[in-house]
Amino acid sequence: MPEFFQRLTPRQSAQMMRDDEQAAHVGEETTDVLANPQRPADILDIGLTQAPTEKIENNHRHDPVHPARGQADTYTQLGG
């Protein structure tokens, strides 16, 4: 998926998507990217709609932003 856009400016990306054939191809690739994790998630009983929210909440608990705000150090480098 990124290969479509990694070397394009936002303007070039928008222009590419105006071409129906290219837009259809990008849509197919996007569907592949989104669909490929679905089967393993079903087998492992992972809710793909809830899992990202839980991950973000866990990140906030384990790596709070406020101690490192304005610094390049990671939370663990700050003694967290």
C-alpha cells in the first residue's frame, strides 16, 4: 500500500486518485491490507474494532506523554 504514495506529494496523490483505473487499483490493495488480518483475528478471537482502542489505552498507561513532552527522550529514558 505505501508504495503508491511514499514518493508522492499530497497533490500528486490526489491527482493519481482522479484516474479511475489507478483509484480502483489502490482500492483493491487497500482492501487486501485491511482483509488480510481478519482471518487470523477471527481464529484468535481478537476483536479488530476494539483491539486498537485497548492498545491506545495501554500505551497511555505505560507511556504517559506528560513526562516527556517537549523532549526527545522516551518515557523509560526519563526513569519511567
